[in-house]
Amino acid sequence: MTTPYDIKITPVAHRQFLTQPAKVQKDIIKTLDALSINPRPPGTKKMEGLMGLYANPMDGLRLVYKIEDQVVFLLLIK
């Protein structure tokens, strides 16, 4: 059994989250729940030139995050 990853959201990402419509917020929460189980799902891209950063595309947005130990840090919602 895989140990779930903790999800930490930076203040910048939190502010960006709050500007999204309610439906998009729900989708982001579902995606974060899935990332807590598998932080490297199919479709996730490791960002070139940026050490340890990943981008997860979702309906016109991109979640940018970093994985350290058993923690996923959500950095940006663009």
C-alpha cells in the first residue's frame, strides 16, 4: 500500500485558487486529491530546466507543483 502524499498550498496558489469559479475550485480539489495518491499521473509533465517542478494540465489551467519527500507543494495555478 502506498503512503499518501501530504498536499501543501503556497499563499500565492491559495489566492489564485480563490479567484477561480466554484466548479473549477471543485475540479482543482479533485485533482489535488488524486495527486496525493499519485503525484506523477499520466499527462503530468516535468518542467524542463526547473528542478523538481511538475505541471498538471486541467481544462485550460495548469497546476504547477513540486514533490519533496512525501509532500506535494502546489505552487501556482495558471
